[in-house]
Amino acid sequence: MSKTIQTFKLADGAEIPWLAWGNGTANSKKEPIDAGRAALKAGINHIDTAEIYGTEEATAQVIADTGVSRDSVWVTSKIGKPRSSDADIRAAIDASLEKLQSPPDLFLIHNPYPSQPEAVVPTWKVMEAMQKEGKLKSLGVSNFRPQDFEMLFKADITVKPVAHQLEFHPFVLAQLEPVLKIHEEHNIIAEAYGPLTATMRYPKDSPLVPLFKRIAERLSKDAGEEVDFHNVGLFWCKAKGVVAVTASANPTRLAALGRLASADLNLTPEEVQEIDTVGKTHHFRYYAEHMKDVDETMPVPKISPDNFADSGRSSKNP
């Protein structure tokens, strides 16, 4: 295994690795055992799974097969759909625990159930109760909008979310400002899925590519090996204190990513600011269904192309 990957401290004191391997999309979902073994072998000691991925059993098998101590692997899982009663909620969580064969280190409400928002608070209260019973550890949410947080905080809850998993990359940065403000006010750490979207999924020539290539060249010199420019998006997340969830199933790429993630590689404050500036002039969301209301209420700000004309980038919105 590679060196230990740096962690971030959650509000409840738990230490979460800044890089996670997720088995919910693409080939990682098709090959959750082989790819999971490769991720753990690479030293990526955080696995992100969920009820709706159908990979919780595979997650437990990967840990058992590799012989890695369960205490050395951070596991995140999620409850994925609303239930009609506390008993049904508890049964669903118990089913996840049975598949995982141990309590996950972080357990999330996978989405705020926009069609059944009345289910959010009961689900959270059952999670609180199971945490007090020692069946769950850290608690969080995923894909929440400001109104979802408001609903939760107005309820008679005793534990606040310590983490919030959502689509996070430079091209949603402007629209996420209301959500990120809530994070700051309540000491909630962000977890990014789709962190490479701004360069890997953007439907046109991404204005971030020249900047990412320049930064990757510098990081490559520091690391003594080539850094894929797409992975600058991961190190940008790290620099912003955001957990990055990647979903590669390629053993060679995972091995390189494990080495780089455990090395002391960091973006400079100036590089982070430059990425932020370009990101806020564009908007592109790949998982559009989750945060539609946020996008509609936070338009892309108008920033002059003169602010970054030296790298040939454009401020034109997609």
C-alpha cells in the first residue's frame, strides 16, 4: 500500500480521507470487486457506496478479500429512497448494515426526496436514534438544497449533518454559493462527486483545460511523475477542503492516483483563485436533476474576459 492519504476533520471529530473511490457509476459499478481491490491496493482507503448502487455487499467483500483492517478503511453509504414509517426506515438501514458487515463510517440521506419531503426529518431522526445505539457513526446528507437544510434545521433534531455530498466542480461554484454558505455556518464538509466534470464532461472546449495543463506540468515536476491534467480538479477540491470522490476502474490509473493523493501535492492559493475565477464565469451541471432550484436562483455572474485574457479563455456561457 502507498502512504496514508491526508484526512479532513469532521465536526464530530472523525477523520475522513480527502480522496474516495466510488462504486456507483460507470465501470466502477460494473466491476465493484476488481476495481475496489485495485483502489485499496493503491492506498485509496475510502470507499463510497450506497443502497441504490447495489454495491454494499461488494464493498464488504473487497475489504475482506484484500485483508485490509476494517479500521483502516473509511466507508460511506447512503439510504436511497423515502420509507413510509420509522420501522421501514430502520429496516432499510439494518439491511445496509448487514450487507456492509459493519457500521459505515459515514451514512447519508442520498437525496432530499423532492416528491416526498415529509420523509426527510423522520429518516434523519431514525438515523440519530441508530447513532445513539452505536449502529451508525457520522451522519450527513447528499444533494440538499438550501430549503432542504432549512427544513431539517427547523425540526426537532439533536445532531446536525457533518458532511454533504453533491456535484462539485468549478462550473457549479457560483450556483452553490447559498449551499456553501450553509456549510460554513454549520461546519459541514462538502464531498464532491463528479469532481472532474469541468474538463472531462464539459460539452465544448473547456476554458479550464489550458489552466489545468499548466498546473499539471508544475505538479508533475513536484511529484517526479506525470500528473494527468484532469486530476487537477481533485487537487482543487483538496485545496478547498472538499472530499473528492472518483470512480475510475482502471488499475493503472488508480495506482498512480493513490501515489499522487498520498504525496504532499498542493495547489497554490493563486492557482485556486484562478480556477475559481474561470469556473464562476461558466455553468455546467452534469447531474442536472439534483439542484435545479439552486441553478435557477443563482445566475452565472458576468465577469469580464479581461480578467483572464492572458490565458486565452472566454467568458461565454455554454
